Amino acid sequence: MPDHQSVDQLQVCVLAAGFSRRFGRAKLLEKMADGRRLIDHSLQAYLELNLPLVVFLREDDHDLRSHLSAQNIAFNLLGDVREGLSVTVRAAASFCLSGQHPFTLFALADMPSLDAEALKAFLKKIIWRDDVIAAPYSEKEGRLGNPVVFARRFLPEFQKLKGDQGARPVIQSQLDMLQAIDSPHPGFYQDVDKPEDLIRSLD
């Protein structure tokens, strides 16, 4: 984090309540090529930087709940999430609004290739203001990546999301506030959708 910002100003919300339909089965506890779980790789960078972190998962995902509990990782249980991703995002936004953190970082639970140094570099490039939206951007990829940082003022906008919408509609409605941070590290853009991605992500 920049010198004038303390890490306790940023709340990390990890979205982990999906059904892994494209993967074909529950994927977050799948082992990667090095024998470690996908979820553990995906959380590692945030934990290494000692960022306050909460994982949002389905209440019926007992195995993932037990795994997180064993590692003393905070989580928030969600009921019916069949509507889509918006349920998880709305819940995370509500959680952050109930707290005091001025910034929220929305992260995905299936992005295992991001390392702590790349994440730290991304955070240091952000101009921290009360109207910031910041996302990694790769000219090579030609798109924004994850995670994405939002100032607190934007969190009520997430309550308007429906269906399988994530943060994209909020970003699109506030493009003048967007800081597209040059971030070439592939971990910002690689997720695990298919079983073969478990191997590719550690290459």
C-alpha cells in the first residue's frame, strides 16, 4: 500500500459462492499441480499482504466452510444464490457498508496465479480518493482484470445488480472515475474455468 494509506483501510471480499458449472464439479478445493488447493492459491497474495479478508460462500458448501475454518479464514455464508453472481456481490457490498473501511476490493476465488508482489505493485499505483474505482489493465490482453477496488461511495450501486451481473455495470456507469492500472502480470487475467486450467495456471 502507499505510505499514506494503511492496510486496514481496504476490505477484501472474495467471491466464492458459484456452482462451477463450466468446470463440471466443485472446483475451489481441487488440487493444483503442486498439490495445494485452488482456493489456497487464490487467497495467498491477500494473506501475504495481511489484508483484512472475508470469503463469501454458499451455506451448503460444507467442505469449503470446513477448509476455511481450519485455517482461521473469515467467511460469510449465503443462502439461495441461484439468481446468480449478483447475490454474492450484493451481500459483499452490504457487509462492507456495515463496516468502516473506505475501500473495498472485490476478488475472485478461482484466480490462483496472482502473486503478492504483483498485487502490491497494483495497489501502490492507485490514487486513493473517495471516488476511486481501480482495476488492473493489460494492453496485451486488451481488457480489465481482477481484483477491482471501489471507494465506499459506490457500494450502494451494487444493490441494483440482478441475475449474473458482477461489478461490470457499476464500472461502466462510472467510467470517468476508473483508474485502469497498467498491470501486466498474467495472474490478474487468468481464472480457472476448466480442469485443464489447474495445470496451466501454475505454468
